[in-house]
Amino acid sequence: MTTAREIMTEGATWVKGDQSVMEAARRMASEQVGALPICDGNGHLEGMVTDRDIAVRVVAEGRDPASTTVGEIGAAGEVVTIGADDPVDEAIRTMKAHDVRRLPVIDVRRLVGMLAQADIARALPDAKVGDLVGAISQAAPNN
């Protein structure tokens, strides 16, 4: 049984809630990612911010990305995650159930990595990957 820890991307980049949206957008561009976990100073997960959050909740609303913080726009509270030692099949079920393409991987609230569709695609048989991609592609774009 393959676990999330075995196929995740380690050392995920994250931002603190008081950082500006501009800083987060620049980090997304330099890291070539579409989402960043929001963590406290100890790496404990507090939320997520996506490129879509930036486009819809900052740019489209005419807010200033230099003064708006990621904590103001990011998804806070109950963030969809996967435990580091959970099986990849559980990650697939979670992604499908919540219509998300990426999951923060946690080990007792501490962020240890990110698990994306691409990680699953590289590690699992085509049939499982196709099922996941098909299910998420039909969902509303909230991920």
C-alpha cells in the first residue's frame, strides 16, 4: 500500500496569513504552483490560497494586492488535507469527494508536503488516474 508520504512533493512552499497577496502571487509564479498553504510560524496549517482566490477575490474586486493579506482571502478553517501515512487510495477518495486537485499533507497539523494530481499520475496505474481526473474535471472549478 502506497502512502501519501511516499509520493508527495516534500518541502512544500507556504505563506503566513499576514503576507500580502502580491508576495503570494510572486511565490506562486517563481515556484510554478497554483496554490499555497497558509501556515503559522511553526508550519501548522491554517488555510490555503489559490491563484483563483487571487483572481476572483482580489483582482476582480479591485482590491490592492500589496495591502490585502492572504489570510483575508484564503480558505481558512477546515482545510481538506490528507495524513502523511494515509494510503493513496484515501487521497484519491478525498480529492474526488471535495473536487480538489491538490491536498496539503500533514503530520499532526504540521505541513510536510503537497500531494497533487500529477504526483498520483506518476505513481499509480492509468485506470486509477483516469478515474480521478475524470471525476475532478466534471466538478465546479473551486480547486
